[in-house]
Amino acid sequence: MRIPNHIGLIPDGNRRWAQNKGFEKQKGYEYGLDPGLQALKLVQEYGIREITYYGFTTDNGKRPRKQIDAFVKACVDAVNLIAKENVSLLVIGNTNSTIFPKELLKYTNRTNIGNGGTKVNFLVNYGWDWDIANLNTKIKNRKSIMDGLHSKDISRIDLILRWGGRKRLSGFLPIQSVYSDIYTIDDMWPDFRPEQFHNAMKWYNNQDVTLGG
């Protein structure tokens, strides 16, 4: 089986899941913690070298205060869970904003934890426009593009998995995802099941990857 080097996860549907369960919208985020850890274990089982989680965006800061507090806490808790594993961890996002959790500042430089290993990137208070803001208008080559990104330490993404049924990137690493295959799952993120991940790997194996060639 052909295995992607780098996958991205868009864990959407937390609020809709909570509403369907009769909870307040913000309650959905805490139920996404265990799925995130399950996904990391599966990545390691498959031998995938890098994974990027889409935590929350700068645009998400427009939501009601209760929801903001809930998804910020969920991201902090998720990163702290991941930090108990053997990973090379990096948190990427606009740290100049008050919405960025100070507890995660220590991971804004890549940090090897335990024996190191799987590269794990977590996007926190991330905005695509913030990411590319420093790009030089006289771009000479692809390397100069990557060097100008805030997310320059994140490699090209082979496969993106999105839960919640939406079929859009929502600003997810636009440069790294330029040639990504996108696999969408109708179930909401808190309803994560390992077979969803396995099915995505089988689907990817059957894709014709040419990178434009």
C-alpha cells in the first residue's frame, strides 16, 4: 500500500454533534480530544511521518465567548495529550493575538518529546492570510515561497481528511495543500472511528498522484 508522508486533519462538526445530542454547542469540543489521540496512534501504526491538526482559526474568534473559551481549552488539552507521546511537536499560529493560549508558547519552536519521532503540527489561532503575510512580491522559486511562510517548517500535505461532511479547505495551509488529495467523511469529528481512517488510506492508495506532471 502507498502511504502518504504527511496527512492533515480537519476535525469539523463538533458544534453540530453537540446540538444533535441536545448539548450546548461548545460542549462538542471536549468530545474531540480522544479522537485526536486515536488518529495519532493510527498515523504511527501506518508509519506516516507527519500529521497536522487544524485546531482553530483567526476567523473562529468571531464566535460567542463561550465557544471561544471551549475550543481554546480543547486545543490546549489536545496538545498536552499529544505531548505525552513520542513526537516532534510544533504549534503554529498568530501568537500576537490575545486569543492565542500562552500555555502553548513553549511549543512554537519544534520540540522533540520522549524519543521524538512523528512530526506533529497543531494549528492554533491560524489564518491563511497571516501565514502568507511575509511573502515577498518578487517570488523567484518554490523555496522562496516556503521560506516566506510562518508555517515554513510544515511540509507539503499528501492527504487531507475532513470530518463533518463539508467539502472545503477553510483556509487550511493553502501552500502546503496545493496538491493534496481530499477525503471527506460525513460523520462529525466526535464520532471518529478507526475504520474511517482505514478507508481513507485505502482510497488514497487508489489515487493517481502526478503532482501536475
